[in-house]
Amino acid sequence: MISKFKKWLGPKEDENYGNHELLDEIQLIEGSFNPMEAADVLLSLIAYKIKFHNVQLLNSEHDESSRIQSEKRIAELKEAKNRVTRLIMEARNRGESLKICSKIRVSTQKD
């Protein structure tokens, strides 16, 4: 399964990422954004992640530790949303744009 996944992702040298094998690194966001664009991009991503964890909470098949993890992650994401909102407002008030760079690292993990 992993080899088919690697093939699908395209060529990439295997790297060690902690105790996991790094399969690929994907550039998700890179560029300069005015405050409105930055708000749209960043707050949409955060909102989607909060929604994902809320759905996980509604899934009755998850155990107590998964529920606690989702609740913790939602709280962290809400705090991130507040921090991003402050950064965007500060940039808007100063007439500045925001440079944003975000990568996704995909690696294997033993369950």
C-alpha cells in the first residue's frame, strides 16, 4: 500500500521524520496576501479543522480518549483563530500585507 501511495505522490527521496518515514512534503500556501485574502485563506482552513473535530465528537464509535483529544484540539484551534484574527487586524490597521507559508508533511505511522 505504501509503495502505491508513494508512486501516486510522485518521486521523493525517503527521509526520516522523527520515528516515521516522511513520504512527501506539499507546499499548501505560499505568497503575500492582503488582510482580506489572508483572513479568507487562514480562517477557512481553521474553520474546516474545527468542523472536522466537531464531526469526530458526534461520531459515537470513538472512545473517550478520542473525544478528549478532539475537544482539546478544538480549543487549540479556537485560540489559533483568535491569534490569526489579531494578526490580520494589526496588518490591516498598518496597511500591510501578510506573507504566509504553509507545508504539509505526510509520513507513515504505526497504529
